[in-house]
Amino acid sequence: MRCLVVADLHYSLPQFDWLLSVAPQFDLVIFAGDALDIASVVDFRAQILVVKKYLGLLAQRTKVILCSGNHDLDERNDEGEKIARWVGDVRQLGIACDGDGLTIGDTLFTVCPWWDGPLVQQRIAQQLNEASAQNAKRWIWVHHAPPTNSPTSWGGKRYFGDVELVQWIEAHRPAMVISGHVHESPFVQDGSWYDRIGETWVFNAGRQFGRPPTYIVLDLDDGTAFWLSAEGADHIDLNAPLQRPALPIKVAPAWLTSVDRFVDPSPDPNLVTPSSATG
């Protein structure tokens, strides 16, 4: 199974266009939160309508997972905690979203919502407890915020990660946690797009402006993870212990048309790394 991982597109329509163009080459697209942008001049309701149309097209091309991020919150629940109610609507499109579990082959994907208070946090804990009882051969979580005190949550001056997530990882020991949120992590000193907590791999693709976005490709059959950005292309062996730095891609896999880019009908040469640490 080959998975394409993105996050933090923040209503960048050229990046959504790119995602649609490459999606058929993958068995699964994992969107780890922040499809929307609360700082955009575009009305939030309009953003939701447009993004839902993109997601509908995406779901026609491959399997899709979407978790909410902090930019995706559009309502409050009865307890007053912020939630992304619109994310639940994409379930009607055949997309696995907040609170769902998706099994593909021997792999269970658990999709966690962004939590804004103790009640949603407790629901995530319950969700993980129930999913752990399935004893899946491979268990992968999708959770927008990365764990704290990890290079994947390092913003250059401090960590922006989730303390509770670290505790959940230590308790359940999933195979992988796929996140986003901290845009700078792969690009700054002491940050990284990957980490390992115990036996759990943790990933954060980071964010760059322009087309294409930064992205990670997980080849679960081959046991390799690839990270591709304007700065280059690296890979790690998922069957080996954690080592740094990651290795550059010297021999492109068959699914790459060049060492670090898919064929893109309208590439944007003006790629820059982000100026803000989180989103």
C-alpha cells in the first residue's frame, strides 16, 4: 500500500489542484488537518463549500482520510468546545474522518479530531482504547498536532506539540502517527519531518507555499518513507532503527517521474518555505 500524506494546505487551491492530479497514483491519501485558513480573506463558509467539492473529487480517485486541524473549526458543541462539524459531513462522500476507523488490508487507521477541551480529549482517549482492542497488525493514527518534545513539533524556538499525544503513544504504541500543524519543523535546525517514540514512527511533512505542497509518501509494503519539498527529497527505512540525517533519494522509485516531483501540468517554480511556525 502506497499512501500520500499532506497537511496544512490552508485553502491553497493550486495545492488542492496538484493533490487531485496525483491522487490516482496512490492507494490512499491522508490529509492530516488544516484544509481551511482562518486568516484568509475568503469567507469561511465559502472555503468549506469549495474544499468539500475538492474532497468529493478526490474521493472519486482514491481512498481518503481527513482529520480536523485547528484552522478547520467552524462550530461549538453543546459543551462549548470548538469542533469541525463540516469535517463530519465528508463521511457522506466516502471519506474516513474525525472519530472513524478505516481498515485496509492488515492496517487500521484511526482518525482523531482536533481537541479544544477536556470532553473531546476524553473522546479521543476512548476512541483509542476501543481501537486498540482490535489488535490490528499495523495501527496508524492521523492526529493534526504532533507530539511535544519531538523534532516534528519543533518550531525553531519552542515545541508546539501535544503533551497528551505523547502519553497516548506510550500507552498504545501504534506503528505510526501522522501529523502536521507545525509548519517549520522539517526546515529548521533541530527540527525534522520524522521521529520515533519507542517503536512508533511520527511524521510531519511541514508546509511550503506554492505548488506542489510538501508531502510524504509511505510505501508500507516496501517499508520506506519519502519526504519531498522545495529543499530536496529524502527517505528513511521504516524497518531500521531511527537514524539521522535521512538519506537523499538517489534512485527514483517507479512512481516518481523525477527524483523529487510528479508530473505537474502547471508547476509553480516560486516555492518558498513558510514564515509562520504553526497553523
